[in-house]
Amino acid sequence: MLPASGHLHPSDQIAHLLDPVAVYALQVGVLLAGLLLAVHAMDRISRRLYPDREAALASFLPVAGLGLILTLVSVWTLGTALL
């Protein structure tokens, strides 16, 4: 419970539920799951818009590539805190 002043004393301890590596692994897992769901949704949308398989793939690849690049940048950014 916080004191009446609302400030914690330096000797107070904060208990961490997970260590930083476990938090990083959880964040990476959530990012990769989001990427997979987004790629699946993009694939379904492109196949619905373009009956021709080659046209659907041509419209799908640039957006999927951008999603992959942004996911990798996010993973790298989250990992820099562990260095």
C-alpha cells in the first residue's frame, strides 16, 4: 500500500512477475502470432479480390513483405533493451 504522500520509499521492493528475457520471449511470441494472423487475413482478402492466383499473389507479396519487415524491426527494437 502506498504511503499517504503517494511516493515509494527507496527501500521498498517491487516484485517482478517475469524476468526480462521471459517478457521479451512473450512479446516476440505475440508479435509473430499477430504477423501470422495478418498474413492469413491478407491471403484470404487477396484471393477474394483477385480470382487469378498469380494476381492474388502479386497483390499479397508487397504487403506481406512490409508486415515482415515491420515485425522484424519491432523484435529488434524490443531486444535492444536487453543489451
